[in-house]
Amino acid sequence: MTVEGLAAVRWRDEVDPQRVCYVELPAQKASVGTIVGVRNPQAQKVIPDACTKAMSIATDTAKKLPK
């Protein structure tokens, strides 16, 4: 998958795939990770899918990384 032109990797938690999501982006000499965990029942109403939020954050982050 790509995020803002960067080759990204996304995976969900095996135990609770809707509540925990990870997105990794390559950077110049490292990688940048986004981890979203939605644990609170009230937060789950606002963020029903952690990967939707993680991808949003990763997209914003990718725009700030040097190309």
C-alpha cells in the first residue's frame, strides 16, 4: 500500500482488529510508526475502526517527511 507516495505497511492486532492498528512509513534513515489503540468504550463510538484513524494520522505524517 502507499501513503502519500511512500510504501507503507499496515496491520491490525490479531486479538482485536477493530481496536488496534499499526502503520509504518519509511523515512530517510529509519521508519516512522503510527499506533492507534481505541480502548475506551466512549472512544469506540467516535473511532469505531482504529485503522481509519491510523491511516489519517499516517497520511498527515507522510506529508511532513523529507522525500
